[in-house]
Amino acid sequence: MIINVRGISGSGKTVVVRRLLAAYGPAAEVLRSADGRRLLGVHPRRDPGPPLAVIGCYDRPSGGCDAIRQTDGGLALAFDLALRESARGHDVILEGNRLAVDVELTRRLALRAPLVVLLLDTPVEVCVRSLMARRRLSRSAAPALEARLRLEADRLAEASRRLEPAVDVLATSRDEAVARALDLLGGNIRPPALAARTGDPAPLPCAPPQSLRQTPVPMRAGRWAFSRELNTGSPGSEPS
């Protein structure tokens, strides 16, 4: 199952992913760019079931696919990785402002793997307050920010309309999105305290993904580096 969380800036996309990650163990497999930036983390479940592949990085206020630079492959790489991880039998979650209005790549991905879009219906006024607090903006910035977010909302609505019926788009609140995602992923997944993880994680295969680009571009050897990481964070720490 691939879950694509969408919403306008400040709607809580990154918050939803971080809350969802609390139901999984720390990343046991990591894909990084040549300069060490995280492109992908694979998180094991606490109950029997497929692990969760999380596209992008969440060590900053806004992350996800937006953290994958164009020089590393950008949005096309994010979708390529999602397809590859789904083919490995993993669940996948991806989000980001850039992909929130994508239509064509999402349609192609939905033809090759089960995909659901969770569309956050956070009110624009709430998003404005969230962004102003995060960016420490003055009140004078509010009108221009609200106007920009309303344009974003229009583009998001149009993209969602164009995705259906090829892709299931489920509107949900930010607070309900985690529960909806957990239900879609199945099994007895709930966010307990972090449990101690034992054993040496298996290496991540280096086979390139089947590309979603019109002209497939294979991964060049040495451009991306795979690694295995043992998370030694204390119980209850926020997964990255």
C-alpha cells in the first residue's frame, strides 16, 4: 500500500507522517545521497507485517519529498523509490508540497501499485496561523500569505479532481489522518512507546527502481549510497 498525504502548506502533512512513524520502529535501512542526505528510510513494524518505507527526510520542520534536491533526482526519484519499495512488499508513505499538485506521475504510480491519497482539509485560516508561527512572521504578512494559500488550495482541489477516479482520494482532517492511514495499512498498528530493537538489520538491495519517467533514467553507480543504521535513541524519542 502506498499512501500519499496531500494538503496545502501548513496543513500538517509532515505532522501526520511523524505521528505515523511513532507506530513503527526506528529506521533499519537507509538510502542516502552521495553527500549524506537521507532519501529513504525503511521502518520495521512492531507487529508482524510489512515495514514502512518513508520517502525523504524528516529532520527539519518541513521535509518529505521536498527534501530531495533536483540534483539527486527530485520528484521523479521520489516516485521511483515509492514504486521500488512497493515492489519489495513494503508499505510506502510520501508527501511534500511539490507532489501535492502532481497528477501525471501519481496516475502512473497508481497503475503499478495500490495507492491512496489522504487529502488534508485543514482550513486555510489554520494553515496561515501555523506558518506564521513556524516562520515567525509579523501580522502584516498574513494577508499575502492567506492569498497564496488560497491559490494553493485551488490548485490542490483541481489536481485532486483530475486524479479521480483513477486514484482514490480520501478527504480527512489532520487529526483523523493518522488513524485513517493506520487502518489502510492494516494489522494491529498503534503508536506505543518505542520498543528496543534487536538483531542486525538486513542489507537493502541495490537494484534500481522501474522508472516512472517517460524516458527511464537508471540510477548511476555511486550516485546514491545505501547504509544500515542502528538507532540508539532513547525510548519515546521522535523518529527522524
